[in-house]
Amino acid sequence: MSDRNGDGLRDLGLWRTFLAAHRSGSVSAAARMLGVAQSSVTTQLQALERIVGEPLFVRHARGIRPTPRADDLAVRVSGPLDALALAVGTRGSAETPPVRIGGAAEFVERVVMPAVAPMIAAGRRITVVEDLAEELLTQLRAGSLDVVVSAVRPRGRALPCAALIDEEFALVAAPSLGVVPSTGLGPADLEGVPLLAYAGDVPILRRYWRHVFATRLERTPTLIVPDLRALAAAAVAGAGATVLPTYLIADELEDGRLVVLRETDDAPINTLYLVRRPGPLTDAVAEIDRVLRLAVG
């Protein structure tokens, strides 16, 4: 017998399982979130697909991918289900749950913390997770974060997303390094100057070389450290030249510890996005959105 004519409300557990699968992108991850067997998740998803009358997920080697119908349903049901979970979970408690924010460590330190400090002083509880963008978006889909500042625009329509800021990058070094700043400075002027990189495949340096110098970067970096703050500290100490987002080194540029080696009207940029969980916009997340936009404005 088909369940197609059911209204889908007789077992809210099916929708809870659906939401866990949609947010995690994996049957096994959904099972861990819910504390049930994988076979139970599969059975419940199949039951819900019979109710809806069409497939909701496409299976692939790395998990499951939601169909457009699943994305639409997730947007519609996540708000009510999250509100229900919040109401049940906080019954009898006067404590408001914390707002869970994710972002890159450098941006959290320089922008997020100063922006949300007044909220914390006023009693708002906040939990911050620092990680790479893809991992943070995975946690957002799984429901373990409320809002993420991401250098990656999420695919699909499931996660509400809006541009927050365009990071502008500059080639910088300490004056003690002896490189003379010039609008005509090119790769040849940096021969013999150590390059400081964020990663072994030098994505930031490569992008700068391609965008500003219109050539490929063929050199190997002298220093690799996966922390932009550490790169800035090394550059200030005279270790070499590097490319950094200007918001991160505003103080160092202002007091002369670092100088821009090549001024340009067309600097490389990288857009950061403010991404939140599906469902109605809560007052707390709306406030996070407001203070971050004021901070970067």
C-alpha cells in the first residue's frame, strides 16, 4: 500500500531524520546525529519518499545529495522543527542557548570577536568554532552551527547566504628587507627575496602573481605556515615578502612595520559570505549579521 496520500505529520520522526540527512549529506552521519542504526535512517528516508511521491536524495560514493525538492522541503520544515526542538529542549530553563558561530581563525580574532564583544557583555551566550570553510559548512548543514563566515559560497539553495565583505590582498614586507615599493615592481624585483606562504600549493601567492603580474609563480616558498597571523608576524620580523588581506595587517601598515610593495587600483579580492542555518531568522543571528556588517562596513 502506498503512503502517497499521507500528510506526513503522523510521524515527525521521519522529518527529523530527513533533516539530519539533508544537513549532514550522509546516511551514516545522520545515524550518528540521531543515535540510531544506519538501516533505520535508510528505512525512514524511504518511507518519507513514499509519502512525498518522489526521490529526495541521490546516492553517490561520498554520501547522499539532496534533490531540488529535498532542498525546498528542508527550507520549509527546518524552521518549525528547530523551533519545536528548542521549545522542548529549553522547557523549564531560563537559559537561552548560545549562538554558534564558525569562521577562519584570523577573521574571528580580528573582526568577529571585537564585533560581538558588546553582545557578550550584555549577556548573550556565544560559542565560536574555528576551522576551514568546507568543514564549517558541513557542521552548519548538520545543525551544529548557526552562522558561518565562509570563504566558500555553498552550493544549492539549502543554506541562506549573502556576501559579507570583499577581502583585498596586498603584497607586503618589512622596510628592513630592503625592497623598494613601486607601482612598477615585478617578479624580477623579488628575486632573492624569500616568499612566505600559507600552504605548499601557494594559492594566495599564485593568485596575486596571476592577477597583478599576469604571470605564473614559478618559485618555491621559503616559509609555509597555515596561519595568516603567523605569516604577518614573520613578515614584520623581516623574514620575507608575502600576500595578506589588508584588514589583517591594518595596524602594521599604519605604523610602518609593513609596507605595500606594489600599490594597485585592481587588487585581488576574495569574497567572504555570511551563511546561516535554514529556517526563520532568529533575533540572535540577525544581531550577529548586523554587528558583523557594521564591523566590516
